[in-house]
Amino acid sequence: MVEDCRRRNQWLAQMHSTGSSTVDRTMMANDDSAERQVSQVATITALFKPTRRSLIWIDGADVNTTRSAVSLAQAVRGTVHIGQSSGSAATHRVLADQGWLGSSLAEVATHADLIVTLGGLRVESPLLAQRFLAPALAGGRAEWCHIDAHRDDASPQPSGAPVSKLSPSYTAVWPRDKWYEALTHILLALQSASPSGKHLAAQADASVDTLVSKLQRAKNAVWIWDAEEFHDAIDELSISRLLSISRLLTQSARCSLLCLDAQVGRVTAQETLLWLTGCRGTADFDGTRWNQPLSLRHMALEEWQHAFDSILVVRSVPSVHPLPNLNASHFMVTAQSLLPDGVAANRVTRVATVGIDCDGHLMRGDQASVMYCAASEPASAQNASTQRMPTQTRLPTAAALLDQLRNQLRSGAAVDAN
């Protein structure tokens, strides 16, 4: 269930232990006035000057916030960057260099006959099996195999439990540093139809031979993993091996790859930026058109603060991850966001959280559809219950503040021109 999600529990522990990094909503209710908002906008506006190179770093955002950030960057001839984890960056590099054979959760649920999941996906996406794998497994149409670095020694459920958890029909346990080798054996065994090829694969690991047999029989196979599963250069080679396996099997059947990203705000910002600018990950406006600067590719986190004069970090969605330690000039983030150590209060503007304080549109983790997320604590209900629940307050949306920044900068430019 959701309570088993490791990243969720880690975030909750941080929320309880790091009181200075979170926001007291009671204080916001007493202090969040129109004058304060005007002051915050003026402070952020000072960051965007014609002589300064400005960066808007989007850690995670809904569609409207990303649109507003792109419009602001265009107005100031700045740069927009979508913060990437090392895992999602590795997948994007393979996609850009070698292409991709993708899938979607809808296709998994309706057409897949072999589902192979890798790593901690069962824990990090606890509702995946219930919502998308169960329809495929119903009636025995599909088979579910899992590859993990350690054996699942969870004790069986006690008698009388209401619902048993879905489990894979076959699990291969490989040490994490042997995944590339095992995937290579699978590829070699699939390339060779001779018995000797199968024998060599079986000598490497009997589970490799088992997976090869299942892949050869499948008509619509899909490999699924979490974006945070693969991080370094060896992991990137593992993704390349998966792509090679997929291409080989697709010559006679269908075999696809599906990398799920639990950071739906990152997925949404990434795809929205691509729609608006044609650039993936990073977009720079030179006054005429959008460009994807090669100088910023593969840049380490600590190098971004030296490449720009001012950095505005934006987050409008819930996230279990702490904000990046960029030494940013200002943070426009949700009330639940965990700030880096040492960030002064005057460098932080709290905004409404999509799905909690305000509505918004977010893209699903498989990048296949956009979802409407309604506010669980709408402003009208908050205002009506102010006396009963003084800890609730109405915060401005990030999109509204970014639009206000753009309009103020344009007004200032017009005044200077006159």
C-alpha cells in the first residue's frame, strides 16, 4: 500500500525532524497580506536585470506554472531548466542518442502478455500493480516477472486479511552490480537460436535462461522500472542493453520500454517545456528564438550557480524530495517543500500546492496523458472555515506570481524606454 513507499516515509520523517525547513501555516495566515505579496514580487523582480544572466530552475510544476515560467524567461531573455535526477537524465541520454521503443500504462493494462519490472518499483509505486497490472493479469492473459537486487522475505499475510497483495509469478534475484552482465547474457541468448547459446546463458544464471524463454514466447512484452533506479554510467549501459533487447524482439513481436517517473511535476514541466520551445530539459531565449545550449549539457549541480548571475527555483507540486542546494537567489516553492540549510526567510516565497490548495494539470508518470488535479482544500472552504481551522490560508499560485513578475518587468521596461 501507499504506507510502504520508502520515499514517502523518508519525506514524512524529514518533515517531523526539520522544523525550520517547513512553514508554519498559522504564521502565513497572519502575515500573508497583499502588501507582503507586492514586496515579494518586487524582491524577485530585482533579480531579472538586462545585464544579468538569469535562470528559472523548475524543480517540479504543473502545466500553467511552466507556461508562465517560459513566458517570463522569454520576456527577460533568460534560461529555463527542468531539474533532473541522475536516473531520469540517464534515460533521456539513451533516448536522445539511440531512440526509444516506448509504451504506456494503458497499453500494459490492455495488451501486454509479459510484464518485467525491475528494482524497487514495487515499493516506490505501490498502486501500480493494483491499478494497471491487475487488469493485465486478470484471467491469466499476462505474466508478471520481477528482477530485484534482494529477495523479498516479507512474511505471508495473516489469515483473514481482506485483500492480498499482487505478487509476480517469477522473481530473479541478481546483485545490483551484476545487472548489466545478466542483461548482456539475455541479449546474447536471444541473438543465438542455437542450444549452445541457451547453455551459456544458463551457466551464467538459471534465471537468465528462464527469462529468455519467457521473452521468446511473448507477443507483447514490456520492461518497466522507476526513473530513480539507474544512476551512473554502468546503469546507462544497462538501459542501452534493455533497448537492444527490445529492438531485437520487436523484429518478430513487440517489446517495449516504460520508465516511470514518480516526480510527475518534473515530467509535466519537461513535456510542457518541449511543447512550448522545442527544447528538452533546458531552453535559452536569445531574443529571437529558443535554443538548447550545448554548454549546459551534463553540468554538475554545483556548477549551475557559477554559470548564472541569478537563479529562481520554482516548485508548485507536492514532492518527497528536498530542494536542490543551488545557492539560489530566491525560492518560489510550496508550503511543504524542504529548503536547503541556511536559506533566509526573505529568499523564500511560498505558493499554493497543486492538488491541495489549488487546481492544476499534471502529466502521468508514463508521459501518456494529462490529469486534472482538483484542490483537496479549495480556497472557498479555507475562507469559510478560517475561525475553525486557523492554520489554513490562501496562498497565491506560482503561475499568478510569475505572470505578475512578467507584467511588472514589462511595465518597468516601458517606463525606462519613455
